[in-house]
Amino acid sequence: GLLCARKTPMSMLSFSARNFRKLRQFDWSPEGLSLVVGSNGAGKTTVLDLLRFLRSTFVHGHEAGFIAVGGGDHFPSGRTFGPDFMDFELGADELVEFKLSVGDIHWKLRLPMSQAGLKGTYGEELYRGSELILRSAAYGERWFLGTKSMPLDETRCCAKVLWDRGEAPWMEPLVRCLYDLRTYDFYLNLVREGSSREENAAFLHRNGKNLWAVLANWKSAPLRFRGQFDWVIDQAHRAFPDLVGNIEFDRNEAYIFPPGATDPADGLPPRRQPDGLLTGLLQLTAIMGAKPGSILAFDEIENQLHPHAIRSILAAMREQVETRQLTILLTTHSPVVLNDLRDEPESVYVLNHGDPEVPNPGRMSDLHHEDWLAQAKLGTLYERLAFGAPAGIGGKR
């Protein structure tokens, strides 16, 4: 890997956005297993796109950042990026802004945007504590490292240029956070193909297409991968006790065997498996493939899953949060998921509808008194529209 996996103080992680799609303002400092809820259109998926944009912009450049969130891959000029990056018109002096903080390192981006896309070069700042290390102005042509002026790189952001120079080892927590960050948006049609043809696959791709290659590699090298395959199988059996006992690979094809199977003919390929099982295997493989101290994000974890499977996978997530200091971010509409966190209201966050007087997202334990939260399970309160309701509907949001 690029960097060694040392523990990051994830309680000191925060990220924010201004004027990005539904997120007129957004400030979040998650840790451990954290859940985001809100009505349709409140911006839950946009939270994951915020993380994707930051990672891709740092690792591959701002054009890749726009493409990662669906803005820029269909422009023949190749130099117009970011349509649909906003859901409202900006004022003359307003910019789309992003900030990521890891410990005392703060990385900021300021993008001049219109409905047509990026209007010019974006601005950037990097701080170490209160010390401004580098800066570039929106619409500018140069950047400054202290007082030294340099031309902008056509591809890399200024912070990446500084890191690549090898002169700022103190940036490692920020860099490791961005490189190890994973956001997942699974495509089951790719998983159903069942092929394990990919060498050296050690972690799951964003869309899950290399699931079987990862599992095959883990199974073939149990010492190298520290029993990761066995952990996935054990957790999958707990979540789907009647569906999976083992997975075998023959000529680069995966076959899933039910518990107690003794006949090779009992193994069925992924195309013959239910969507829920495939989804669970994807989630478990993503968790086990994460580097210690890293961030994972899943959109609507409950899709395709039975309530028993949801609770089992959430338990597996908690185990890995505890043992490997992961930060796992979930979005959901599921009362089952919310009820599983009924004793952890401090881990549940609610997106609002742009009210500047209300934190966005608001921590459940800050928004509501413990007596109010004790009146019913969180999932029941959510179903009653007591929080996270569409604008103008329900009681407290």
C-alpha cells in the first residue's frame, strides 16, 4: 500500500460543504459507526458524493473529482466540469466550498461554479494547525507555498503537489485518510457474473465488481490476508444461516454452497443466488478489506436485506469499528436500522432542509431530550415523522 496503516484519531475527523447540491451548509464530525437519516432529497447520497469528490480530487485531480460524482464525463471539450453541481443559483460572491480536517491538518477547496459548470480555476488552502502552508485563489494562475510563487499544475491539486515533493511528511494523516477512504455503490449485475479473474485483488472496488476475485485471493492466502475469507464466511452464515456455508472457486468461477453441503453439485453460481445474499457478501467484504483506521461509507445499507441480516451485518460492523478503529458511515430510511441504534442516539444524525438555525446534520442526542427519545424506538419515531420528515410534514424534524 501507499502508506502504513497506523491508527488515525478519527474523533478528530470532520468534513464540510457549502452550496453543494442539496447541502447549502453541512458540517459533520463522525466517529465509529455513524448513521445519517433524512427525507428523500435531503442530501444523504450527496454526503457520499462529497467524500468521493474530495478523494478523487486529491488522488487523481479535480477533473477526476467531477467525474466521480457524475459531472464531467460527457463533455466533448474535456474542459467543462460540474453541471448539476448545485441545486440553486449562487450569489455573485458565493463559491462552492469543501473542507476536510484530520487532526490539526485542514484542507480547503473553493470552486467558482455556475449551472453550466466550473467557471475558472478553483482556490485551495492547506493549514497545519493555524499556520497557512499553501494557498491559491479562485480564478488564479499561481499558487503560493509560504511566500514562494509557483504555476498551478494542470492535473494535481496544490496539496498533492506538495505531498509528491516529499517535503511534508506531517501530511501523512490527511493523505492516508483520503487514499484509504472507500464509498460504496454496488451493482449486482456485475457481481452476478461470478468471475474471479483479477490478480492481486485485496480490497473491494466501489461498485463491487471484483467481489469474487477478492474472496478468491483471500481464501488462497489465509496467512497473508489474516483469515479475512473465514471472517466473511462466518458473518455471512450468521446473517444468512440457510444460504451460505462456504464458497469455492473453480476455473475462475465462484460457487456458493449451503451449510452442510457434501456434493459438488450443491454449489450454485452467483447468478442463482438471491440479491440479499450478494448484497451482504459485498458489505462484509468491503468491511473486512478496509485498512485499520480508515473510513467506509454505504448508501442505504438496508437494500435487499431481511431484518435479521441487517442486524447481523450491523453487529459485524460494530465489531470491526471496535477492533480496527474504522469509521463507518451509513445512510438509511430503514426503521430496522434505526431501532438497532436505539441505545446510541449520539451516533444518529438528521439532515435538515436548509434551516440555517439548525445544525446540519444534527446529532439526535443534541436535537432531542433523552425523555423524548425514550418514548419510542427511533425507527417508530421515524415512521411517525417525528424527525427526518419531508419539509412541512410531521412534527419535530
